[in-house]
Amino acid sequence: MAKSKKAPINLLPEEGLETTLAGRILSWVLSTFRIIVIVTEIIVMVAFLSRFWLDAQNTDLSEEIKQKQAVLAASAPFEKNFRDTQKRLNVFTDYSKDPGISKKMDYITDRIPADVILSSVVFNQEKVEINGLAAQESSIMQFIVNLTSDETLGEISLDKIEEEKNETNIKFTLSAFSLERQTE
């Protein structure tokens, strides 16, 4: 069997195309679109190849973000502790400006029995609130007697007393009203 040669199919006439207006327009359109197709293919190839570079940069940035998140997570407890300390120092600075408060605090701490632990002392304008823990009720009573011994504080009241669950300590709250005179 003999192979038959296929003749190429050309829909444009080879002769006389350049002489007519439609032929010139058709020739211009075909050559222009050929250039547009080539430029589009180049843009697509550049976009396809740049994808690999962008993926590599994305991976690098993702790893960098994860590292920085790990550093932040590791330093979070330190920062929390630092901010808490800063708040405490600010409170201390505010109270240290008033010499009367430090004298009042010295007065109170000098009269604490051995088995009483103060958890907080709050000074308001005419009131002192003392929260603490004691091993026995008699220690709380001794603390109240010690505070009223020289009449620096007037009208001391035991506001709250309760036993701690699963512990041997007694939780208490004292209030001292009308600070009659500044301690010296």
C-alpha cells in the first residue's frame, strides 16, 4: 500500500490577498493576533515560573512567623510577671509618697502576733481593711487587742471570719474606722 500524501489545507488564497482591503485587514489581524498569542504565552510562562519563587518565599515567611510565635509564647510568662511587678511597683511608689501610710503600716505590722499572716492591707481615706490568716481564733483576738492598746485606731471591727476548707487556718477581715491621729 502506498502512502498518500496529504495536501496542506490553506484557507487563504496565496495570490491577490494583499491587493484588496479585506485581504490587508485579514493579514494584519492574523499577524497581530500571532504576536498577542506569543506575548500571552510568555506572560503565562513567567507567571508559572514565578510561582515556584513565590512558594519558596511563602514557606520561608511561614517558618519565620512560627519561630516568632514560639519566641512570643516562651516570653509570655516573663512578660506577665514583669507587668505584674510593674503594677506593684507603681502602687508602692504611690503609697511611698505619703509618709503617713508607711507609718500606719509599721504600726499595724508591729502589732501582729507570731501565727497571724496578713494577706492584704487596704488604706482608704478614713478606713483600714486588713485581711489575713491565723492559726487560732485567740491569735485574731490578740491582734485586735494589740491594735486597740494605745487608741491610735478607733472602732476596730471584725467583719468576717471563716475556716478555710481542708486547711487549719482561719481567714479573717478587720476594719478600723476613724484614724484618730497619725502614728509617729
